[in-house]
Amino acid sequence: MDTKIIKIDEENIDEALISQAGKIIKNGGLVAFPTETVYGLGGDALNRESSKKIYAAKGRPSDNPLIVHIADINDMDAIVLKVKENALKLAERFWPGPLTMILKKSDRVPLETTGGLDSVAIRMPVHKTAAAFIKAAGGYVAAPSANISGKPSPTSAKYVIQDMDGRIDMIIDGGDSGIGLESTIVDLTGDIPVLLRPGYITVEQLREVLGNVDVDKTILDGDCKERPKAPGMKYRHYAPKGELTIVEGQALAVVEKINELTHEAERKNKKVCVIATDENADSYEAGVIKSIGSRNDEDIIAHRLYTILRECDDENIDVIYSESFDSAGIGQAIMNRLLKAAGHHMIHI
Ligand code: TXA
Ligand code: MG
């Protein structure tokens, strides 16, 4: 398949191109598009054949449900059984934005889109190109992240092209994704809301609006034997090709340990990378040192994480050692993704 690649500037949207992209979706095709979190791989959420195509293009297991993207809060009505009070409160505060809510689905959403579940995940992105595209596509765009299953989500068109060229009809290049980590997911189907995937909107912010919010135990705990409630969170994910290990402890001890490990790996002729904070970057002695940003600016760390993991693949890195990060606020999302990328392989010193 020939994949058409177009560029759209969020601040000066080319309506003719957006309408072309929308038509592809209406005709059952697939288009990758930018959002504020990561790039999405879009298809018509109400067309079961489109959802099947998405799974095929990603190489994704079909029990892993897709998020339905909307561009108007009122469009939620048609795809859920009932718009709950707490969903409205969250929508008022955080939509459009990086928050996904799970509610019981209506019959309009095919089971192919929800991976066989009777609930549906819904998000309204704030990215202007995403919103214009969703409208042009008919209002309901099912979209997982636009990566081949298992790889880090793409935060720039370059990595969407690397994974999806030849597999889908169109890729909209909208530059870098601002946030760089996928949306926060909250399940509102039960009596108490449950955080299923941490993201830029933190559990503290959700609690400000909802009061009580539970947190799925599997988010940071690698030994937890329970199954994550978001089916997608159980798969090996966000993973670079190289073997990633997180080293946690006092800064000086971490630097010393990583230096010992990188020297040892280089002696074995491995290509090594260190994911370092700005504060420590100069102290590393061996391997490719990738500075992820200052410890004091977690937004930058979130923004850079997937790009660095992808760069490691581009550079054929065999072994990666990463510092650990604070797990409060958005740090919870950063550590959740980093732990998954590392298969929960962590050294405590
Ligand atoms: O930021 C994002 O959310 C991006 C952009 C493109 O919007 N999308 C994204 O989609 O990350 P994806 O498919 O990579 O991740 C969706 C997650 C999966 O872990 C999936 O299992 C979970 O959401 N999910 C979707 N529907 C669900 C449902 N009904 N119940 C529980 N989990 C659900
Ligand atoms: Mg994904």
C-alpha cells in the first residue's frame, strides 16, 4: 500500500487536506495523526472492519481495546449507555486534553473496537489538528498509539513513518507531541473510579474532582500477580530492542554503579547507553550518554523518554542503564512506562 504523507500546521490548518484525511476514514481507511500525547493510528470507531484493520496494521492482539476519540463533548452521548455525573465533571475540567474515561458502551460501538468488552474508552484531544481531523472523519475515531505493537509510542512523525509506512493510507505529520506519554485512563464503570494508566493528568488532580479514586495495583508493582484492568497494560510494552535496567538509590551510588556496569558491558563488546539526568550526565564514564533533562523538570523527562528509547533502537544499543525518577505527580506515569520498558528490571542500591 502507498502511504501518503502530509504536513499540517496546527496553527494554520489546511482544511482541504484535513477533509481528504477525513474522507479516508469515512471510506474505511486508516490515517495516523498527531495528538498532544502521542501519535494515534485512526480508523472509523463505528465500523468493525476499520477496527480489524487497525489491529492488523499494528500487529496488536485483538483483545486489546481501542480508545474512541471525539471532538465534541456532546458526541459522548451516542456511544455510552449513560453519561455519568462524574464523567461530566471530569470532562468539564480536563477535556479537551490528555484524559481517557471508560464508561459502559452503547450498541453503536462494535465489539471489535472495544476488544469484546461492554465498556468503551473515550478521549477528546486538545491538539487542534486532531480535533479538526476527528470532525472531518465523522466524529468518532478509534485510535491506539501509532506504533507497531510492543514498541515505544511515536512522539514524532519520523517514528510513525518508520513503523507504519506501507501499512496505512495516510500519515499526518504535525511535528512533535508536546506531552510525550499516553493519556491518563480512568475507569468510571464501577462505584469507585479507578486509575488504570497514569499520565499527564495525575491521580491527585482526579481526586480533586472526584474525591475517592482507586489506583490499579499493577501500575508500579512488577510483582503484583493481579491482571491489569486495562488489557493493554499486561503486554510487554514501550520496549526498546536493547536490554534496559533501571538503577535506583542515592545519586552518587547510582552513578558509581552505572559506571561499573557500563565498563563491564563494554568489556564484553556491548554497545551501551546511559539515560542520565542533566545533574549527573557529566559523571558517566562509558557508553553513549543521553541526557533526558533536569530532575526538576519532569515534563521534559516525559517529553523525551520515548524519543530516547527509539534512538537507542536506531543506534543498535545492546544494553541500556537508566537512572530512576521521582514517582510523584507525572513521575508516576514516567516510572510506569520506564518500568514496563525495562520489564520491571531494577537494581536497588
Ligand atoms: O494518549 C493516548 O491515549 C493515545 C492517543 C493516540 O490518544 N492512545 C493510546 O492508545 O495510548 P493505546 O491503544 O495505545 O492504549 C489504550 C489503552 C490500552 O491499554 C487499552 O487496554 C486500554 O487503553 N483500554 C481501552 N479501552 C478500554 C476499556 N474499555 N477498558 C479498559 N481498558 C481499556
Ligand atoms: Mg499503545
